[in-house]
Amino acid sequence: MTFRSICAVKGVKTFGMKEGKFGLTLIRAAGTAAGVFTQNLVKAAPIELMREQIKKGTMEAVIANSGCANAYTGKRGYNDAIEMTTFAGSALNVDPDQVGVASTGVIGRYLDLPLIQRQCEEVARKIDRTPEAESLAAEAIMTTDTFPKHALVQKETFTIGGITKGSGMIAPNMGTMLAFIYTDADIGAKTLSQILKKATKRSFNRVVVDGDMSTNDIALCTATGESGKVNPVEFSHALEECCRSLAQQIAADGEGATKLIEVTIRGAQKEEEAAKIARTIIESPLVKTAVYGEDPNWGRVVAAAGRAGIEFDPNAVSLWISDGNQRYPLVKSGEIIADLKMAKAAMHGKKVIFVLDLARGKEEATAWGCDLTERYVEINGRYTT
């Protein structure tokens, strides 16, 4: 069997189903757990519930639905989120307090609980550890995504696998994404939480599709411990690698996107300063539309960097453009040296990379996004109707 993500991890079983816009995924895996959540003031009911549940530091299962976000639904929505954990607990024979819950879809609508209960019972009967099961689980949580997203990092002594969904309403501090990550490493909840937050900071929090921050962002990580103790530093690098892969897939699948944009800022005094500039460039509508039109408008890149609120000398920076294979200089130490024909050729593929060197220090950071197309407007102009 060839696994692509979570079922490669010892102790994980899953399944999912989709009926039109409405899907449901169950994941069964017991162990220490950690989570990160949206920073939006308007938090969906599952987020409010999970911020409390995760404090226990353990989890035995996850239930996630697509089609309805259960956000901005008040007390009824909170009680409905609790009811979802009850459904999963009953179907999987686990304590509902040990069930993680997540939702994605339209904001301001109530859940169809009878539908969710029926789907939950059906999915629970088919839960398994197979490539098909993990594929169906990833597909069931999709909304406007065009493909399921999997990541797998296998080391000599442990494995990390993850699935995620996300396509629109994506901005730093997490986007409208659900991410479920599993490992068979034996690692404490406190350490796992610290490592997950660091990995999120360098992956999910550096993705911008449209600049809108969601109400439902959640990333949960469970460690089953079945492969024994691990080196925390090695584990941290591996978890960041897994999250980065998922984040890049979200960026590439941005609503209406035709190209993945990657921006690396080098020569910064602090990593966070580099990250802020990279995110500012990635979220710029002018940069995004230029990439869509394959117009190497380097002035827009430098101008976006200049409004990030970070001090640097515009006359000292250097800028390159790349398609992932060949890299071409656009600006060197403030002087324009671009070959317009070569720069434009670098934008013909599915990936466009900008590298901006501030010439101020040794720190760097990378952010990911996508181009902005007419299709994005079409998708979101009629999202609920």
C-alpha cells in the first residue's frame, strides 16, 4: 500500500464521504495533542469549543464537516459543535471530550445535524487505515478546493502525515483552512504545542490568497507515540517540512489561481521583518495581477515591500525573478538591470518566484500566494447563491 499522508502514521484510521457540498470526515487516533486557531475576533463555534478542549493535551478522534462553517451562529452553534463531538464519540466509542471538531463552509448558517449524524454513523462503519481511506478523508473536507491536499514526511524513527483544505479566505494568522496532522512520535503535549506553533508561524501563517482572515482556521496535531521517543529538534524540522508542504499546496490552489507565487526576502535584520515584507508583497493585488498577466513589473514588488513598515534602503536592494529553474536579475543594488524578454519568459509557467535582498542583515523568510484572476471574482461573487 502506498500512503500519501495520515494513514502512514501508526495508530491512525480515517474515512470520509461527500454528498454534494456537504462532506464529513472522521479520524481515529489517540495520543497527546496540540492545536492552533484563527486570530479573527469572530470565531466559529468549533474554534471556541476546541480552544478549551485542547487544554487537556490529549485527543482520541476528530470529526470535521464541510458545507457549513457553523460560524456566527451564537449559542445554538456552540451547542451544535458539542453535539458533533457526541455523534463522533458514540460512533467511535470514545469520550466526546476527547473528540476534536472542525467545520468549513458558508458563514452564518446553522448545521444540518440530522445529516451530520447520519454521515457520521456511515463513515464510522468504514473507518480504516488504507490509501483510499485517507484520500476520501481529504476530499470530504474540500469546499472550493480543486484537489485534495496531502503531505508525508518519513524519517528513520518516526513519521508525520497531514491533510488540509484551503483555497480562499486565506491570510496570515491562518486562512480558512482545516489541517489535521498526525505523527507516531512519542512527544509531550507541551513540547508538541510549542513545535506546532513554530511550524505554523513559518508555513500556514505565511500564505496569502486574498487577505481575508477566516473564522474557522484550525490546525490540530496528534502524536500517537507508537514509534517511541524522538529528538525534538529533528521532529521540529520534520513538522515544519510537513506544514510547509501543505501551505504551498493551499497557495497553489487559491481560488481561480493559475500560478503559485513564492517570495523570499533575504538580507533582513530579523526573520519577522523579512516575513512581514514577504507577506506584504504576496498579498498585493497589483503584484498578483501582474503575475497573472505575466507582466514582470518589478516596480510593484519593490513598492509593496516599501509599505510593509520595515526600514530598509531602496537604493541598496537587489531583486531576482525565477521560474524555479532559471533565475534572472531585475535590480542590483538599486540599479535596474532587467532583461524584459527573459523576465517575462520566467513568468510563463505555473510558478513565479521573487527573491528580494535588503542588504541589511543575515535573516530571511519565505511566503507563498497566488495570482489574482477573473475566476476569483466569479467564485466569490455567487458563493452562497
